[in-house]
Amino acid sequence: MNLYYFILNNNKNHDIIDKVKRQLDIYQRKEKYLTMADEIIKFLAYDGKISVVCANTTELVEKARQTHDLSPVVTASFGRLLTITAIMGNEMKNEKDKLTIQLKGNGQIGTMLTVSNNYPKVKGYVANPYVDLPLNEFGKLDVAKAVGYEGYINVIKDIGLKDPYIGISPLISGEIAEDFANYFVNSEQRNSAVALGVLVDKNGVKSAGGYLINPMPDATEEEISKVEQSIFKAGAMSKMLDEKLTLEEIAKKITGDDNIKIIKNNITPIYECDCSKNHMEEALIAIGKEELKKIIEEDGKAELMCHFCNKKYQFSKDELLKIYNK
């Protein structure tokens, strides 16, 4: 920092100043990454012809693992879904917009449900968080078997219109990234490259993240081919994150464009539940007076648990009677 200040005040060579600024920016990004700060960065490659979104969601996925006491293979599966949910949630424009994704496969995990706003603040629920399977033939967590090879993705976007957007797409592999690439093509009519990865060790989540690449209409076949070749050479997203590559370095690596431009950064995805006692009160009202009366007479109290964060809410008999008499 002192060197940067000295040059600004003592050297008129703007080329040197620009070079130091770039190096300082790279250093700050690397330093931020080393603190495991989650982030989403949006880029444009090849003169604006390729859109790239890269995400580091390590802390987000670790919080979800701790919240739901997930097994390693469920952590990897649910972490992938949470990551794409964060990326897609941030695509929405307004604070009140809501994205809900349901992934239901015929594997042991069953249903996974995630919700996000545009911040993105993400929360989710797993039907069976304790699935334990042998490693697959490559010695890796068997996400596809845990999720299942058959099923569907159901995407609901409530963006303030009269009716929400609903898109449904079948699972094609259970690996989640491939399934969402297929969803984007068939339900949103946009060709996409999707990568999602979660690296788990005995202490929890080592790294988690993903990227979404979309060519613009004016992208050439040559540019798309360069991206495809670069993706193949780059390897797994979780490995690049574990090697401490910054999101900018990853974006350059997966596109083959060293002149990639950042169009938006400092987006922080977090795992956060917005449940409250008022929301739980609304749930009690929704069950109807007859059922509520039964609870009052037979139990004299109620305990409700939020499936997204496992927080419990207690209602006394007096509180239940107030709700009943509303």
C-alpha cells in the first residue's frame, strides 16, 4: 500500500500507475479469497459476446451442512443446488422477487428444495440429509446415485407478474450441473455451460462454487469453440477453488480470454433463513380453526419447526387461543 501511494504522488508515468493498480486489485482479490469470503462476480468475455458468472459459495454450503447435519454426499449434492440457486437468484432484478427450485430424483435423497431472493440470500431443505453411499468408480462422492437418474427440476420465479414463471425439466444425469444445462436450453431457451462443485473433507466443506456461461447471439462459432476447449482444459470447479484461484483467474481459465471484463462484483451470497414467529403464526392460521381447536384441546400448546433452519417456535395455550379468536 505504501508503494502504491508513493508512485501516485511521485511518478507521472501513468503506465506504471495503472500496472500497480492492477496488481493491487489482484492482491486484494486474492487476499479476500484466502479469507474464504463467498462472492459472485459477473464477467463479459470476447468483447461482450460471452456472459460468464462465477461463484464461490464455500461458506454458504458449509453453513447449510451444519444447519441440516448433512452427510458428505448430501453436502455435495445440496451444495451444488444451493450454488446454482444463488447464481439464478441474483439474476432477478427486484428485492421482492423470489426464486424457488425443487429437485426431485428417484435416489435416496428424495426432494431438495431451495429458495432465493436477488441479494442472493438462499435457504433450503433436504428430505433425507443422512444418505451414505460408497464412492463411485472414480473414487468420488456418488452424487448422481444419491440424487437419482430420473426425476425433474421445477423452477418457479415470482417476479411480480400476474402469474409466476414455472419451468419444468427432466433430470438427465443426476449430477445437477448437466441437469441445469438441460433446463436452461429447454425451459429458458438459452445455451449454457454449467459447472458446480463441492469438495468435502472430514472437517466439512473445503471449497464450493460454480459458473454459468452463456453465449450472446453475436458470439461466433470460433469463440464458442475456444470456450468449450478452455472448459475442458480447466478441470473441475471445486479443484480450481481448492487451488486458491480467484474468480477472475477462473473466468479467464474457463474462457481462454485474458482480457475478460468484470461487469459486476462484490455480490455476497449467504445462507440465511427469514423465518419468524409471525410466519409460524400464519402457518397455524392456515391449518384452519377446526384443527387449531383440536390442538388447543388435546395438547394445550404447539411447537413448530422451520424446515429451512431447524429453528423451533413455541406457542402457549393462551397464544393459540388468541390466534384462534382472530
